[in-house]
Amino acid sequence: QVQLVESGGGLVQPGGSLRLSCAASGISFSIYHMRWYRQAPGKQREWVAIITNVGNTNYVDSVKGRFTISRDNAKNTVYLQMNSLKPEDTAAYYCNAERIVTRRAYWGQGTQVTVSS
């Protein structure tokens, strides 16, 4: 059974930092591209960052220079380090795993990030 479990969300003041984690089980983690998405209330889900199976990364423009995605294949975990957080970063953050070649994908249940003073 495939599971993606996000953690690390919470309430943080503007300018603060959080590190999200997504622990995967039931998949061969090293052959999956990993992505973070987010969804704010009343808005569509938005792609935030990707780290490929070989470690290449990319980000949506609004988080470039503030967020860093990384992965630890030994721990089957992907991270999202979020610095200089802004109120507009407030959203539920979701982890996504996409297998190379077949493109079969899985989602986590999400973790809430709230940026507010």
C-alpha cells in the first residue's frame, strides 16, 4: 500500500521558516519524481516545486529564492524548506510522487501552513 505522509506544517509569523517533510512508503522512492503542491482556500491547487529522480529541481516563480526542495532516498523522504514566509504562502501543502516512465502518481493528505502575525 502506497502512503505519502506530510508533516511539519503549522502557524508561523511572516518572515519565519518551516520545513515540510513527506515520508513515502510502498514505492521505490528513487525512481519517482517528487513534487510539492499547495492549495489556498477558494483557489486551485498550484504546483510549487519539483525534484526529479536524479535530483534536478525547479520552482514556481513566487517561491524562487525562498523555498528549497530536497530528497533523502535512504529515508524515502522529500523536504520543502520554506524561508521568508509570506501571508500569501498560507495553504494546504501536498506531496506528490510520480513514477518515471509510467507516470503513475500518488498524493499525500496534506499539511496546513498558515503565515500570520
